[in-house]
Amino acid sequence: MEKNIAILMADLSGYTALTETHGALAAADLIDKYISIVEKCLIGDTFLHERTGDELMLVSSSPDFLLATAVMIGKQTSKEDKFLRVHGGLHYGKVLQRGNSYFGSALNLTSRIASKATAGSVWCSDEFVNALSDRSVFPLISKGNQVFKNVSIEKQVFELRIENRESVYVDPVCRMLILDTNKAISHPTEEGKYFCCTECIGLYSSI
């Protein structure tokens, strides 16, 4: 029997760039850290269902719990120096559970929504927003109707900024957060350009 659940799919923005720059070991270490952070951010009955690459799928019976979890993940990851920014999608819809797996178009839509969200934000479907007990708890900005691949009708979505910083600086090569530019490596000739390591500045200079 199908049932309604809240679904969050959260990706790391710049994961491919980081992997190509710093290698598989650094990427694996970052994923381990990501999972550790997420597991400490779970609210209510929210749980981490699965990981595919850098994408995590979290589910909950409560949209309120899952939204609070998403905000907590954004706040915690943006406090981590030399980490990646998070983006994701939130949806509330019917799925079929068989064993430890979920099936249904709600999963596809959540993934499509997540892919459109920009770094540091989560996009929410109107179904998710309407299922919240109090949508005024967190500021949601309408992004209007959006077209998603393999979805027959346009869907209204809302954006939630999940970072706890008004401005962040990202290494232009590996895309990692630099929380204190005074401790970073500055470009010798380009003002306002900072890097996490000499490898990144070398790669930037060779572009």
C-alpha cells in the first residue's frame, strides 16, 4: 500500500570538481564527514535512507521534521572549513515501500527539484509546503512554476536558504568553502581570489 512521506534529497555542490582536484581519497573522506554531520542533524523520526555518490536521501513521516533537518544540515555544513555547500529538494508525496526500498514518481520529482536548487538552498514542492503545520517558521520564497523532466505539468516550487552565513567564499577550483580568507592562499595578482592550497592556485593559474 502506498503512503505519504516527506523526502529530502541533498547533494554536495562541487563534488565533481573536488574529486578531480584532490582525488578519490579526499572525496571519500568528505563523504564520511558529510554523513557524520547529517546523522547529528536528524530531527524527530527523520532517518538517512540511502546514499548514491554525494546524494543523500532522507525520509520522514513529518514534513516539519524533515524541513528542520534540512535547515540544520545547511547550518552545520556551512560552519565547516574546506567543506562543500549543500543543495537539495524537498517533496511530500505517495511512495510504495517494499522491504528497505521506496518506489514511485515522488522520488523522481524530488530528485528533479534538487537538481535545480542552487548551492546553499533547498527547493520545496508546493505539496511539501502545503503539508507543513506552519509554513511561516522558515522563510520560503516562491520560484514560480517550474518545468521538470518527465513531469507532465509545471510545478510551483519554493526556495529556502539553508546556510547560516550571509556570504561565503568558495575556492574557484575545488569549490570548497573558505571560512577565513586571512588563513587562505591569496592569488599573487588577482585581488579577492583565495585558494585552499597551493595545488588549487597552481591549477587556477594554468587555466
